[in-house]
Amino acid sequence: MKRVITTEKIPIMLWLDTLEEEALLQARRLANLPCAFHHVAIMADAHVGYGMPIGGVLATIGAVIPNGVGVDIGCGMRAVRTGLRSLDLPVLKKILTALRAAVPLGFKHHKKPRPVEVMPDPSGFGEDLPVVAAEFESARCQIGTLGGGNHFIEIQQGNDQRIWLMVHSGSRNIGYRVAGHYNDLAVQMAKKTGKDAIPKEWQLAMLPLDTAVGQRYLREMEYCVAFAGANRGEMMTALQEIVFDLTGCDEFEAPLDVAHNYAARETHFFKEVWVHRKGATRAFAGEFGIIPGCQGSRSYIVKGLGNPLSFMSCSHGAGRVLGRKEAQRVLNLQEEREKLDKKRILHSLRHRSDLEEAPGAYKDIDEVIANQHDLIEIAVELQPLAVLKG
């Protein structure tokens, strides 16, 4: 941990030296919520989000906050270690070409619904899932699709002398709909009851867990977490089939899959609480996690140390230093491309609009990793070989 702020209702513990002013204001607001418990933890990759900083960890009692989870519920990482020792450039290019044909990118979806069997079964999440029910059929065309923004599929060379496959994606439109629906309901409830007088501009309306709507949000959120995992699984299966077809490799270890946008019931400091991880990875003692870098930088397979001060969490990536529009405005396309070309990485930086995901838009992943040495230890270091983005 780098520093502690003690001026608010509960402390704010930070794993970075500097935090942008708006994100720090959001952290202070979290620390003054009536449902907030013990302290607020801000991870090493933190930056401003909607209501709550991305890279924030908040424990609550008696309430859940939709904006403390975010709009891409269940977004996370999947990584698979293969039996391959290396891949040459022509094969990498063929893999990317086949991937573009197999996995819809950006706003694209499958033209035909995927089999019902690849979807999580809603009946396993209890009754009364109105948003999931309304979005289920359209979600069948979205499962196994990447999306845009910072989502990616990457082929990597590990320092364990193995080729790794990695997917970063979330719950697509179904998670977005669930998040928006329940945040609207939380705002409406606050207006009706005036409960706890959380200012509207904080964007942190909460749902009491002793209400039907609060419990319904939890069920729909948990479905979206499962959908996001199944979505990553579908893309990883497609990638493994392509790798097999082009290389003959049939050795794929069991996948490591971790979400970094969700709320979960856990026990911390002898109290049962709801831990909101918004852009944060669980890091229980001995538990493996995935911390990706930006396009063109290293990623890490890590092992948690179970530090209670972070609510047993760590960062979920490198974290942004420039907003998307700002990156497009101030970064130089040629310079950013050269950074990747010099590393001989097959990348997705083609147009000025792609600069929002350029290396210069992100923090130094090695500094981010160093700042959380008390939260994790490195298991495998991964160098990018080829990147596919939406």
C-alpha cells in the first residue's frame, strides 16, 4: 500500500502514488456512503469511472450499488496455456485471419442464434429475472462475440516457454441492460424514500438488500457474470479449434477464468459484507488471477497473497492515463504504431480512432505490478505476439 487518506468517514487505502482529481473525489464519496464498511481500497490501476473509480473495491452492509459493479457486469479474463513452445509470424497471421471470420468483433453479433445449450440456464439463478428474460434471445446472438473498447483476444509467449491464449470480454448488451435497469430503479427508490440522502450527482444510488428489487438485482447480476464467463469460453473454444487446425496442437490446459466487475458476499474483518469489485481482481491467498497490460505490453498470471487491507483484491489491468477521446486527440498514430512494430507484434492499431487503445493511453504495467507487491506474486510473465481488438 502506498498511502492512506483518513479525512473521510472511513479510511481510503491506495496502492498508487497519484490518482486523478475526479477519481479521488469519487473515492471520497465512497468513503462517506452510509452503507460503506471499514475502508475503501483503491487499486494500482485506478482511474475515473461512472460513480465509482475503475480499480475500486468497496465493501457494503445491507445494500448493493449497481454503479459499484458497472455496466459490463462480469467482464473479465480467460487464459489457457497450450503445449506449443513457439509460433512463427505466418502462422500467427493465419490465426488472426481465421479468428476474424469466426468471432464477431465490435458491435457485430452472430447472424443466427447460438444453441440454447451454450447459454447459462436462467432457472439456476432463481425465479423472476425480468431483464434476463427480455434479453435472452438476443443474447444468443451475442454469446461468443468480443465487443469493442478494451476487449481483446491475444496470443502470448510465456516465460515458462509456452504459448498462451487470452480473452478479455464481458456480458455484452445483457449486462448493460441489467446495470441500467437497476441503477434507474435505485435512483427512483431514493427519490421516493429520501433514504440516507445520497446526492444524485454522486451516481451511487443503492438498492437495500432487504427489498425484493435488491435481491432481484443480485440474481440478475449473477446471471450476467455467468453469461460473461460463457461468452469468453465460446471465444476461447473457437481460438483453440483454430490453433489446432493450423498447428496440430491438441494440448490445452484447463482455463483460468476470472471476472473483475461484480459484487460478492464475503467475510472480511469478521463481518459478512458485499464486496464490490469494479475493475478489480479477487486475490485470495494462493488464488490465481490474470492482470493484462495494454496492447503491446506484458500481461501477468499472478497468485494472490490474501491481503485483508485490499479485501483480498488486486488490479485488473494497467489502467488508463488518458480518456478515450483525449487519447485520440493528443496521441500520434505513427509514433504509437512504431512502438508496436518495433516489438514485432501483430497489432490492431490502424486508424486514428484506434488510438483510444494505444500504448500511450495506459499506465506502465510494470509500475502497476510493482505497486501491489503486497497483494500478489508473479507466476508467469506473458509477452504479446498478436492482438485482435474490436
